[in-house]
Amino acid sequence: MTAPRDGSDDEARLPEPAVTAGPAITPMERRLAIAALMCGTIATVLSATLINVALATFMADMGVGHTVAQGLSTGFLAANTIAMPVAPWMMGRLGFRKLYILAIAVFVAAALLGGFAPGAHTAIAARVIQGAAAGMIQPLAMVVIFRMYPPDKRGAAMGLYGLGVVLAPALAPSLGGALVEFAGWRSVFFVAIPVCLVGMGLAMKALPDARPAGAGGRFDGLGFVLLATALISLIGVLSLGKSQGWVSLPVLGLVVLCVAAATAFLAWEKRVTRPLMDLKIYRAPGFAAAALCSMTLGLGLFGSTYLLPLLLETARGMSPAEVGLAMAPGGFAMAMMFPIAGRLADRMPARPQVMIGLGCFALHAVLITWAEFSAGFWVIAGIMAFGRMSLALVMPALSAGGLRLLGESQVAQGAAALNVGRQFGGAVGVAILAVVLETAEAALPGQTMEAFAITLMVMAGFGLTAMFVALRLPGRV
């Protein structure tokens, strides 16, 4: 059954549910599956964010500069984003259980390689491998949840699983600071290994040995090369723009390469029989809006994780321990909000829930600006917790509501698209906020608080803009 494409979300009849859970799946198997998926997600997302607090120690120990050390972050991010569109094909070749166990095993092996790395480039190579393995896990998790849970429970399951996606970045600053201070930078590679091993054990018992509908076929090698070229070029632009100048020859060359590769990729994906990314999913009413809102979610999650600790340290003069204490309530607030948000996603349309969450996130950025000038420590911590709760409200509605718009054979592609959008939004958002902050500080010398206020207003503007995009989300469950 195909929904009409007249743009009327409220009247459009949505496709049948993507995948229905079979009667043989028990509640205990579902809970174990969620636990396995959460272990993998927490381990990979935590590893992605912990490294940021270890860069200074890594540079001093390895005797390298900032440009080389940034490879630990950008290498992981690039590999992670590039691998996500490959996940649907890998699911079709290996099935859910085998792919999950393989991805976790590769991630653990790379963690050991990075932790015992004799030099900087070995550690960076380990991070690239970790990023590629991590890129398989989040799309796989979303597809498995849709397979194992009936339609009226998918939002709640997404809410529970989503804890691993957003709770890890919230807790990373305080956990990472303690690890690096007491155990050195190598500890950030080792800390996730026990969680990975638990996830592997649970997966062997609980994850289905099945494949998504419509998966398989020949791998789109040319599409992969073109997409990888476009994404690596874009990350190169964002990484080199500040240091070498946005109009320097290397940066402009990367811009041209990025645009050319992206254009060729879109043209090729429309022609190939088995595309790496099925662009037809964006024709489903409301799914393009869900993908754009997912990008904003990534911007808010990763952008605020980058900006707020920097604000507290530089503008307020807090110590790393105080920053961790100020951000800790946000993690607990997320833990409380996610199950509630998931249940709401099963009972109400995605549109109002996403719009409320994005609006509250924009409001929190405005309130932080006010608080930095006049409020006390716990007021600031409370406002940041409010912002984290806002993001927690958005994610289950986007995941469940977005995939609900697709047919059975499109769910794997849709899950990959939403995850790529969130990751891409995070990368671009951090870069934009960093450029805005640097520009504001140059224009307002000695007025650090005012520079941060401008940057926070830009972050609020993204949230408000996404609210209008969310109007295209479905108005019915």
C-alpha cells in the first residue's frame, strides 16, 4: 500500500508496518536483545566521545602536534559515517547476529591495537577501524528493534535503546577526565572492552539469526567510493578551514572535490539497480523531514557536548571536575526522560513531540545565555539538564516515527539514513559552532561571555529552524 504524495500529512495513509514481530519472540528475548544492542551502542558512542579529553595528553606522550592528534577524532568520525550506508548490505550478507558479533569483535581488536599502539599513526589507524565497526551497529539496532517489537511497542523500545546513543556523550566529559588523569590516555581505548564482551555474550543468545527484507544483491562499489570521497573531502574542509583559511587553495580544492563526488554519487544512485543508498526512501511523505530533523538532533547533541564544557571552563572559570559535576544531572535527566519519550512515541504522532523537543532545546540555549551572566552553579546545571531532556524527547519519535513511514524492504535503508543524518549533523554542527565562536571572539576581543552568547543563539536558531521542518512529519500515529 503506497501513501499518496500530495503533501497532506494528516490525510495521507501511511504504509503498512515495516516488520511485525513473530509470536515466537518472548518478552525475555526482547529484553536481552535490547540489552545487547545497548551494550554495543554505549561502548561505541562512549569511545567516540571520550577521546576528546585525551588529546592533550596524547600529544605530549607521542610528541605530535594538534593536526596529527585530531586524526583520532576525525578518523573515527569519517569511518563511522562512511560505514553506516554499507550496513544494510552487510545485514543482507551476514544477518543481524553475525554482523553484530563481527562488528563488536573488530571494535575490541582495534581497541587493543590503539591501547598498545607504539606510535601516533598506529593509534589513529585503530580509531579508523573502530569507527568503521561502530558504523554498523546503530543502523542494525534500529532494524532489529523493528523486527522484534510489535508496532505499538516500538517507540518504547527505541526510547530504551536510545539511552546508549545520547547518555554516553553526556557522561563522557566527567568519565574521560577521571580516566585520563588517573590512568593516562590509553585507558580510553580499554574502558569499553568489558561492555563489548557483555554485548557479544547477550547477542549470541538473543539476537535473531535473520536478514532484513529486500537486502542482498551486488555491492555498489562505485557508489561507496563516490560517497566516501564526498564525506572525506567535507571532513577535510571542516578540519582544515580554520587552520589554513576557508579560501586557501587546499580547502577550495577539497570543496570542488566534495561537490563533484556528491553530484556524481546522486546521479549514479538513481541509475544503479542495487544502490548503496536508496534515494526513493526520501519520497515517502515526511521521511525527508525526519532525516533533516535527525541532522538537527546530531547538531544539538554533539554541538552542545562540545560547546557547553568549553563555555563553563573558559567563561565561568570552572575546573574540569566542576564541569563534569554540572553536566552530570543532564545524563540522569536523559535516563529518566527516554522511557517516557518512547512511550509517548507509541501513542502520539511524531510531529508534536519532535516540535516540542526542538523548541525546548532552542529555549534552553537562550536560558543558558541568561544564566551565564547572572545565575548560580545549580541553576546552570538545571538548565543544561532541561536541554538534555529536550533532545531525549526528540529521538524516539524520530526513530519510530520516521521508520514507520517506510515499507518493509526500506527499513534497513531508512535506519542507515537517519543515523548518517545524525552523525553528519553532529560533525557539521560542531564545525559551524567552532567557526562562529572563533569569529565572535575575534570581533569582540576580551568579551568571552558575549562571544559565547552569539554562538548559543546560532545553536538556538538551528533548533527553531528544525521546528518548521518538523511540520512535514506525519500528523497521525
